[in-house]
Amino acid sequence: MRLADKVAMVTGGGSGIGRGIVRCMAGEGADIVIPDIQAANAARVADEVKGLGRRALALECDVTRQADIDRIVSKALETFGRLDILVNNAGVASRPGMPFTNNTEADWDQVFAVNVKSIFLLAKALTPHFMERRQGRIINIASIAGPISAVTMPPYSVSKMGVITFTRILAKELAPHNVTVNALCPGVLWTDFWQGLAAHIAETNPAFKGMTPRQVFDKRVKDLIPMGREQTPEDIGWAAVFLASDQARNITGQALNVDGGTVMH
Ligand SMILES: NC(=O)c1ccc[n+]([C@@H]2O[C@H](COP(=O)([O-])OP(=O)(O)OC[C@H]3O[C@@H](n4cnc5c(N)ncnc54)[C@H](O)[C@@H]3O)[C@@H](O)[C@H]2O)c1
């Protein structure tokens, strides 16, 4: 039980990678707050957490809105008395660019609001609490799309590099307060995120004409990942458990790639 009696908030925990992180953390003894814009999904995952014998709180929330952040942070603190771990997982893909001129101002604004601004809002809301207690863990879900400068979705790739840079800035600033801040960079996972993307590519990209979304995805995995296999939400969840645990107390400012060897540095 590496997270016994810790309290974690996992944004976007109602599906995909977020749900994997929630389940791994609950399995290691944590109680979980699940803010998600899709309230029904958050409620379903909260029931799964209760089934694992831990407490859970599902909250409807748009992480781009200051008022929602204020509401979920006070509700979480009122319910559990404290928060030990913040996982900024909620994120969205941008509409594919390629060429980049296909993207609109709205594409850039939306992706930056959900993927980057939300981390600022949540870190700002919770940092005083972490500093007061001289402990805290922040884990930001970035993506290999940042480090590999993926051309398929320019606003998305740039936003995820922004997540890594902001992770390092927060890590430097919060290190003297015994708060660690790290990023995880998942590779390629068959979640709602990639299912939507693969369907769009199959429909619009002549190079993938006649392929099913799953075939598009399998080709991406084969072309990109040295280990030749996709990642699972649990792969990301176990890495998050490690970074949140006492075993990782001296690891901060890092971006850990969980990607079958795609990015090596
Ligand atoms: N799937 C992949 O291959 C992959 C690879 C690298 C990184 N990621 C990142 O992992 C994270 C999770 O993605 P996923 O693959 O699980 O996708 P997903 O679409 O299954 O999950 C995203 C979750 O975020 C929630 N969300 C979206 N916008 C929100 C908002 N404004 N406020 C609150 N919640 C919101 C959604 O409701 C959903 O539950 C994202 O940050 C994504 O960029 C995914």
C-alpha cells in the first residue's frame, strides 16, 4: 500500500488514462476526488473506487473555469480535510492540422485552456495548502507529442511541451517547500482520445483510405513505438503511483516517458 490514506485529486478521472490512474491509486490505498466535465463518467469511476474499499468524490467540473476550480478545491478539502496529490490529467486533442494552416484560432485557444491553463489554475489553488503542510505531489500528464514535435496536431504538441516547461518551473519554485512536481508523457493509448483521432484520420487522410480507425491506430503504434505495442491506462497509473509515493521523494522536475521507448534522452 504505497499511498495508504493519502488523498488524491485526478482531473478527467472519468475515463481513459485518468480512470487508470484513479484505479491504480485507489488500489494502493488512496481516497480519490474525481473532477470531470462528464459527470456521469466521474460518478461511475467513483463507484469503482468505493468497490475497491476507498472513499471517492465525483464532481462535475470544467477545469478551464476559475469558479469551478474554487468550488472543487473547497468541496474536496471540506470532505477529506486535506489533499496530498494532484494529478492534472484532463486534456483534449486538437483538430488535426497538417498543414498547420488548417488550424483555427479557436483550436489553439481551446487546447491551451484545457491542457495548460487548467494546470496553472489548479496549482495556484492548491499550492498554499501544500506549502502550509510542507508536503504535496503534483503530477501533470503531458505527452510524447511535445518532445517529438508531432506535426499531426500542432496546437496539441505545443501545449504538451508547455506542460513540461511549466512542470519544471513549478518544481523549481516548490522544491524548498518539499513539494515535488513531475510530468508523465504517455505514448499511444486506445482511449476515447485516440479513437476520435483515428476516426478523423481514416476519414480525411488519403494515405489511410479504406482503413478502420483501429487499423490507423495499429499502424501508428507499429511505426512509432520501438517495443511495438500500445500503452494501457494502467501503465500510466503505475508510473503515477510511483511518483506520488515516498519512494519518489527526491524526484522532481522530470518528464517520464511511458511510451515503449519512443523518446529516449
Ligand atoms: N490517449 C493517448 O494516446 C494519450 C497520449 C499522450 C497523452 N495523453 C493525455 O492523457 C490525458 C488523458 O487522455 P485520455 O487518452 O485518457 O483521453 P480521454 O478523452 O479518454 O480522457 C480525457 C478526460 O478529460 C476530461 N475532460 C476533458 N476536458 C475537460 C474539461 N474542460 N474539464 C474537466 N474534464 C475534462 C474528459 O471528460 C475525459 O474524462 C490527456 O491529457 C491527453 O492529452 C493521451
